[in-house]
Amino acid sequence: MKLIANSLMEYAGKKYLPGQTLPDGVPEELQQKWLRVGYAVKGPEMKKQIDEPLPVPSESMTVAQLRELAAQYGVDAESAKTKAEIIGLIKATGKVPQ
């Protein structure tokens, strides 16, 4: 499966920018995790995601939804425990529309 980085990420000591093709040979389990949390997308989906603006984080979202959104903003929110912490991490990127 061809994967494209959806956020700034690092694998095997190399950094990948959003839109860059990720290397072949990544274990299937890791690929599935990247897809699930939004770190990567399957090849042709990237253009669609670039064209669509990211949603603004909201307290009405679940923690799982906020973690997924954080990944789309390029934030690792796995250690955050509350909605407020995740929203704070996302807003700290400076990419959230006002």
C-alpha cells in the first residue's frame, strides 16, 4: 500500500513532510496505526485532504475525535488526558482559524 505523510512525521531516522511518500517495507500494523490516527493517507486521498480545511476543535467532540484531529494538525496528543489538553495542543500550533 502506498502511503503519503499527512503530517510532519519521522520513521527510521528520516523526517517526512506532509505530502511526501512514505517508504516501502513499513510493517502493516504500523501502517494501519498511521492511517487510523491520521498521520498518513493512502496515495490519492492526499489532494482531497489538502483542499478541505481542517475543522476547528470543539468541546462537543469526543476525545478520540480530538486526537484524530490533532494528528491532522500534526500534533501528537496521545499523552493528553482531557479534551481541554488536546484542544490546547491543537491551538498551540497557530493553524486553527479564528
